Amino acid sequence: MTVSTALVGPTDTAQSEDLRTMVGSALRHFLDTRAEDLLSIGPVLEPVVAALRDFLLNGGKRLRPAFCYWGWRGAGGMPGDTAVIGAAASLELLHACGLIHDDIIDASDTRRGQPAVHRRFAQLHHRDHLRGSADGFGTAAAILLGDMCMTWCDQMFDENLPPTANVRAAKKLFHLMHTEVLAGQYLDALEQSLDTVSLSRAMTVIRYKTACYTVVRPLQLGALLAGADDELLASYSRFAMPLGEAFQLRDDVLGVFGDSSATGKPTGDDLREGKHTVLLALARDRATGPQRGELDRLVGEPALTEDGVDILRSIIIDTGALRDVEAQIDARMSLVRGALSDAPLTEEVREALTELAIASTKRSA
Amino acid sequence: MTVSTALVGPTDTAQSEDLRTMVGSALRHFLDTRAEDLLSIGPVLEPVVAALRDFLLNGGKRLRPAFCYWGWRGAGGMPGDTAVIGAAASLELLHACGLIHDDIIDASDTRRGQPAVHRRFAQLHHRDHLRGSADGFGTAAAILLGDMCMTWCDQMFDENLPPTANVRAAKKLFHLMHTEVLAGQYLDALEQSLDTVSLSRAMTVIRYKTACYTVVRPLQLGALLAGADDELLASYSRFAMPLGEAFQLRDDVLGVFGDSSATGKPTGDDLREGKHTVLLALARDRATGPQRGELDRLVGEPALTEDGVDILRSIIIDTGALRDVEAQIDARMSLVRGALSDAPLTEEVREALTELAIASTKRSA
């Protein structure tokens, strides 16, 4: 893998693009080697290889690798280090496992505008006129492909530890991050099974399901790969936690008000699934009697039409829930900016992290 | 963890018991620490902790840790080394992930005589009168708990590498083992979706889904933890591969003829699922017209009665399929014995491995 020297230059959009390209190359290279492992077992594994390549190499904002990379730079790591980019890229594999398994759990048909992995293998089952349940085969394949991504995340991380790494601390945090995100997903599944919506519980889910594993842990992992101490890790979490929360709050807003061509998911899916988000918890708290009736009738209705989505959007706006969530995002972003200016970072790193923070919470996906 | 000095003594049943006890203690200790991680997120994760403790600490033959341990001893590793027992015990976590996810894939209700993990969480959903689909919640929880076992396998292995370990080679093989078993499970799912049964394809499934990850890789991993060279690894695979194959062939026989109180699974489940095993492939190959008609009618019938199971058993016996599989097991066990006597092992290790080989392929589970 060649490393672009452009990374040494000042922070700008071109540089983020370069980083995304390098993360993509690292993943491509790693997947080529895994494809050799799989295809040496049998050519019949070609659809597995193709599905994972498509999933990992087409699209994705590479947010977690970016936070890991800038966490490394913030701790004095060298620009464009090949190893750290490989280690950072490995986080996309954990993310892929999460998304592939989440799509089974949520029975989501699409992901990034393409069929979800379990749908892709159900289609393969149909196409090849296989025996038994196509959905069952799709689910089986997607469970196993998610598992592969999980173990490959570990493999890719291990194979790319830079010599500066505090290996024991980094791997401890790496595994804690896995446990946290899986616990967060369980809490989320449990939350969706409760009759009531609670703001504080929804915030706990956000912290573990998203904030830790999207921002806090990737940044801290990057720092540990550069041999950082606990003090820097603590200063990272002061801006990383509110940023991770703001990221998920933005995602919740986009799940209701976003443009499906940008999010890659059908608009209103969160409403159809009746996701217990902070946005909906606020709307319900503040709804008048008739509004609450409409919420009860429409939220969680799988066959919800575009008109139904519009009614719910109006209620979310009229109750002030949208304005409040935007205010919560703004408040967190103020904390982020304050903590970023106080953090012991070079101007280049501070600017890059500020840019990332803004990009990951902006109003369009 | 204290290490029993009895391990230094000669190979006998008491010693296998000691090893199993030590593996259990290592798992218990590791799970206690993971429980702290989970419960610090929230007490609502208690059912997750309880389910994983029950799954990992009650029962299980600890075969994979035993092969890993004796692979270590065969390469000159010290008896009763605490680290290697921890690393060996970690293999139970990969196995747990495989079983938990496999039970979702096969829609199996029980495991080791207890409700499968997805059923356990569906029951929790019922008991607590939660909202939505109990089965959906059970599946979600079981996917996530399996994922936890997968990442914890890696964590426990990492945390217990003995100083003698060839870390790079051991982790490479460790990850290859993960890829192999997942590929094997995919091949198995695909195999069950085909109209035809093929002996050679069934043997490929056996190799990757079982033989590699139950015997070959655990033994070789143990050797690499003691710093062994490639020559010893090759000598291991000469007896490990036929032994792993014999183990799965025995499992296939027990799946049809075994005692459900010993296997922990309802008798005849393989027949109800219509599993494409070597045993069934042979029966089908050799069946007369009427026998084939019965096989077509009964194999894969979810509501198959005890009488139906008896009819199929008779056909499997009458076609000579059972006798042939027993002969294949015997032939492999001859290879195992020959390769074991040629392998550069001390008498103690040779005897322990011989005992393990016999125990893992004996006629009652």
C-alpha cells in the first residue's frame, strides 16, 4: 500500500478524501488475503467473498477509522503511518458486523441503498432454486458473514499494530469497545420491547450503542497506538462523548426527516419500526391528547405510508421535539468545541477533529 | 487460580477431570470480569450475564481446550501452566458462539438439555410481558450473545499467551481457525439447501466445520503456544485430521442412534432437519426403490414421530450405511493410532492423546 504524502499537508476536504481512500485500500488488501483463505476452501465461497467486498468497499463514511487516525495524530503519531491506517480501518469490520447483524434483528431490507446481506443471500437462494426457506438461508448466511467480520476486525487490528503501541492497553480497550457496543445493541433491543419510552434510558443506549464505539473508543485506541497516557485519553473523552451523543441524535433526526437517497435507508423506517429514540420520547412527553392518539396509532405501524410519515413529522415539529433535539445537539457541540480548544492538541489535529465533528453531525447525511 | 499438582502425574481419568475443572475455573474467572464490564453498564444486563454463565459453565466436554493443552504438552510445554489453560479455555468461547448461532440457524429449541439461548430470551420476553415479537427478541439477544462470545474468545486468548508463545504464528492460526469454522458453517447451510446429497461435499463440510476447529487447530495452537516449529505441526495434523473426521462421523451416528439424555438434543433431530450427513448420503446411495421412497417421505419432515425415526433407523441399518460409517470411523482411528505412534511425543502425551481420541469417538456420547 502506498501512502499519499498529501496527508502531511494542512487539513482540508482533500485530506479527508485521502484518508478515506487509504482506509479503503487497506480494507481491499486485507479482504484480498481473506478471499484467498476462503477460496482455498472452495470456489463455492465466492458469493461470500463478493458480498463482503461489496459491503465493505462500497460506501461508508469511514468515521471510526478517521477518529482512530486523528486520535493517533493527537498523541504524536506520524502522519500517514501505514500500520495505524490498517488498525484504524479494522474498525470498519466491527461496524460491518454490527450493521449486518442489526439488519437481521430489525428485519431491514436495505442498507446503503443495496439489499441487506440477509436479503442478498435470500435472493441467491431464490435465483439458484435452492431447497428450503430462502429467508432462513439468508439469515444463516448473514449471521455467519457478520461473525467473519467480527473475527477479521480482530485479525486486521492485530496485524497492524504500530511499534509505538501500548499493546496490552490498546487490546483491552479494543475488547471493551466490542463488549460495550454489543451491550448497547442488547439494551436497544430491550428498549424497543418496553411499553414506555424513557429519555434517560434512550441516552444510555446512545452512549453504549453509538457514542463509545463511534467516537470515544476509536479516538482513545488511536492514542494508545501512539503510546499515549491516561491523561490524554481523559482529555479526549471530554469532547468525544458529547460528540458521539450528538452524532446519534443527528442520526435519529435524519431517520425521520432525512433524505433517503443520502441515508441509504427508506425514509421513516425508524417510525415504522417504532424505534424508541430521544426524538420520539420528547414528542410523546409533550404531545396533546389528540397528538398522542396519532402517535399511538402510527408509530410502529409497519405499513406506514408517506402520508403517515408526514403526519408524524408534523407532530414531532409541533410538539417542539425537533427543536429540542436540535438544541441538545447544539449544546453538545458547544461542549465539543470548548473541550477541543482546551485539549493538548496541535492546531492541525484540532482543526481536523473540528472538521470531523461538524461533518459527522451536519443536517444532511 | 490455583493449579492442581495432580496434572503432573500419569494419564488417567482423574487427570482429564482435573483439566476440565481447571478449564471451568479459568472460564468462570474470565466471565466474572466480563460480568463486571456488563453490569457497570447497567443491572438490566444481568440476564445476559446469567445466560452466558449457564451456557459456558454447565456441561460441555471441553474437548477443544483438551486438545490445545495436549498440543502444548506435546511441544514441551510445562504441565498445568496457568496461562496455557486460559488460552485453551478461550476456545470454548468460539465454540459457544458457534452453538448459539447454529441453534438460531437450525431453529433448535434445546442445547445440552436446556432451552437454546434464543429460546431462553424469548421466554424472558414472555415472562416480562414485553412488547413485540418474543421470537424476534430471542433471536436478537442470541445473535448478540454469540457475538460477545466471539470477541471474548479473542480477548481471553490474548490475555493468556504464555511467554514461550510464537505470538504471530499462533494468532494467524487462531484467526484462520475462525475463518475455517465459519466457512464450514456456511458450506453446511448451503449443503442443506441442495437437492442432492454428495459424499465428497459432506466430507468437505466435516473437515472445515468440525475436524479443523475441534482437533487440528486446537492441537497446533497449543504447539505454537509452546514455540513449536512447522515440523511438529505437520506431524500433529497426520493424526488430528482423521480424528476430527471420525469425531464428526461419530456425532452423525449419535444424532440418529444416540441417547437424547446423553446428547442433550432430542433424538432424531438430524433426521427431522434432513441434515445432509455422510450417514444419510450413504443410506440414500444404497437404498432400494421402496427404501428411497421412505427416505424421501420422512427425512426432513419436521413433525417426524418416534415411529418415523425407527423406520429411518432400520433403513440406515439395512442399507449397510451404519456399518459403512462405523468402518470409516474404524479406518480413521487406525490412521490415528499409527500416526500417534510415529509422532515425536513422550509416552505421557501419547497416552493422553490416545485416551482423548478414544473418548471423543466412543459409541455413547
